[in-house]
Amino acid sequence: MSDTTAAEEIETGVAQLTAWLAAVDPAALYEAPSPGEWTVMELLAHTVEFLRYWPPVMARIAAEPGLSFGRGLDDADRTGYVLAHGGDPLGGMVQELSAAGEEAQAILAAIPAVGWQATGVHMTWGELALPEIVRRLLTGHLAGHCAQAKVTYDAVSHRDAV
């Protein structure tokens, strides 16, 4: 993976997610498929948050090879953003998603070629090369939550149809 590949995957993922959101019933985006599970809007809030959180970390790893990084699932920034924005209006969330995607792309594009050879040390996974970090925490994470949002939407929209 390179800055170009990562940026293209982020651009494509955000565009696909935005196009899908334009074709769904917005009311269903605020319903949880079951107690304790995130709504589509909460998944979108999480996506905006991680698209803004991880790229600066990746840029620091490129500049400081061997840097330790990571956070727990209960991290206050992660959960706080979801709690604060999981009920936001869809139009505003789509704007935030697009902006976060553009910001992520710009940060990754600014990483010099030599930076893509750096490794970082994750608190759970251990030492990883930067392209693998980007795959796990940005591009793969984005693709995973896009798929999860669709499954969540299908679950709540089919429940309402029954």
C-alpha cells in the first residue's frame, strides 16, 4: 500500500457509503438492530472519528519509526464522539464523513515515500509496517464499517417491514 492506494481506497469507500446513504430511509438509520448494538448513525459517527484520529498517528509513525500507538475500545475520544454525534442529522453527518475522508487523504498524501517503510508498535498487535497499520485502522476499518452499516440497516428495515 502507498499513499496513493490508501487515498483512493478512502475516497472510494466514502463515496460508496455516501451514495448508499442517499438511497436509504433516513428514519431507519437511528434504530439499533438489538440492544447494545450501534445504529447506522452511530457507526457513521465512529467512522468520522477514526478517519480523523488515525491519519495523524500514522504520519507520526512515518516520522518516528518504532513509535508505540493504539487505544482501547473504551477510549473516551472514540466513545465520546459516537455519543455526541450518533444522533446528528444525516445531511450533517454526510458532510462530516466527506470532510474527514478528504482530511485523511491529505494527511496520507503528505507522508514521504520513505515514511511508508516505517513500522510502529501497536499495544496489542505488536510491530507492524505502516501499510499494514493503514489497512487495519483505516482502509479495512472503513470497508468493514460500510458493510456493517448495510447489515445493520437491513436488520432494522426488514424488522419494520414485518
